[in-house]
Amino acid sequence: MNRKRYRNLDPTARPATFSELVRWQKERFRKQKDMSFTIGQAPDKQLTLLHTNQDELTITWIGHSTFLIQLAGLTIVTDPVWASRMGFGRRLEEPGLTLEEIPPVDIILLSHSHYDHLDVPSLKKLKGTPAILVPEGLGRKVRKLMMENRVYELPWWGQVRIGSVEFHFVPAQHWTKRTLTDTNTSHWGGWIIQRHMEPSTEALQPESIYFAGDSGYFKGFCEIGKKFSHITYALMPIGAYEPEWFMGTQHMTPEEAIQAFVDVSADVFIPMHYGAFYLADDTTEEALNRLLTEWAQRELEDSDLKVLKHGETLSFVHSTKNRN
């Protein structure tokens, strides 16, 4: 059966060839980097708040691309991965919260099908019977795995509203593969999460979170910024970028992630996709140092960068003030 194959906005942004993969793996054996630096665990994990919260916006970093987000009474988990290994490598640091510590989940957001973003055991162990929002092409697989759950399959720029929260699936520059034959048979992207505002309050700015998923730098960030006039918090990937000749089209450098943050005109940058797995040749320390150096060189506000510990929760009382 012929299956649809998805593409990036830039047709030259393609998955690496087998020969390129072999070249990279040969190079890796000649590199020995110190992986001892860790992000660390939050000293005060706000479990009581997470289990009793009814309306407050919270953002908790579990690790890698996994966040627990609470908005308008919904508990949302992005790209659930509690796995202790990824391929042949052990996790660099434990998840910020265990599966047992998080509250029942209402919504799961998947950015794409790669194993470091979709871990089937983690998906199945989450509490509750959450609705699952997936990219186009991934719905059939997830429905087979999670037969009791509602599954919403969205194309780029598609949206669904659940309760008083809107979820918009937006483009990214990446690719997908889980088996030898399914390359790019499902799509990839990021998610805009925002509280729905009734017409009577349309002049007010709702809380809006941009979960960028996994992406190389591309012109689509500017388009996202134009379509969503106000993004409050941008959860942006900064790791797995070396060697850049191999990773450049699929993963951003920290400097490119900051440019993407500027492109989407977000208020606050929260880095992710580093510190949990050794997926490429950069280290946790290198990614963080490059991020902080570029942030300082651009003279961006220190308060607009939130570097989280694993398990750290940012909480914000819902505000209906006009930001204009």
C-alpha cells in the first residue's frame, strides 16, 4: 500500500543518508567529551500545587521535551518520555517527576514519532484517560496503542478546542522514522496552547504557550509569529545540534533557538531538548553555555529567560489584563 510521505517547507531539508550516518558514527569514536555536567533536580517540587490546581497556569519540566502544563483546569503532558535509556545510552539524569508523582492527565500532545518524543511504555503508564493530539499520519498507530482514548489527528495549522483551551498544530522542520519502512509517513510539528477568549473579552490577551517540538531553524517561525500575535512562553529546543553538518536541518543550535524565539515574538524563553539523553555530540554544558552567551550578547532581558531544573515548576496566576 502506498503511504503519504510528508515534507518540510524547505524541500532541501531532508533526513540524512545512510552514508552520512556512517560518516558521523566514525567521527564520534574519535571524540571523548565530559558528560558529567548535569542540570540538577529542583529542590522544591510543587506536588501539592500540581494535584490541587484548578485554574492557575503552571509549567513543569520533566526533562528533554516532556513538560507537564496546567491551564484552565486541564493537565497537559508533551512528548511523554520517562524512559531510562535511549538506544544504547542511559539517561543522563532522572526525570524531574516520576510517573507516580504527576496528577491524572487530560491531554497528551505529541510533536512527532521519534523514540525520544514518543515512548510507548510512558504513554501507556500516564494516569487518567487523556485525549491524545497527534500529527497527521500518526493517528492510526496511536489509536491501536491507546484504544480507550480519544485521538485527534491534525494537519499543519489544524486546531481543536478542548474545554476552554485551544490547541493549534504548527509547522516545524524535522522528519520522522520508527521502522525501516516508515520514514516521513507521519508529520511533525509544534503546538500552540492557549486559553480560548470569548468575544466579549477579545481585546484581552490570553495565556499562550508555544511548544516547538523538535526542529531545525526555518522560515516557518516567522510565519508562526505572524499568525499568533502574542505568544507568552516559548518552549524551545537547544540540544542535539553537533555535528552541525549532520544535524543542522533537523536540530537548532542554541543561537538559532534564540533567533526562533525572536521570530515568534514570544515573551519568555524556556529551553528544552537537552540534559536528558546523549543524542548528538554536544553536551549539556556546551548547549547551556552557548545559550547564555548568545542571550547576553544580544542584550536580551535576563528575566525573559527561564532555565529550569528538572522537576521545577513555574506558576502564574491567570491575568486578564490588556497587554497592548
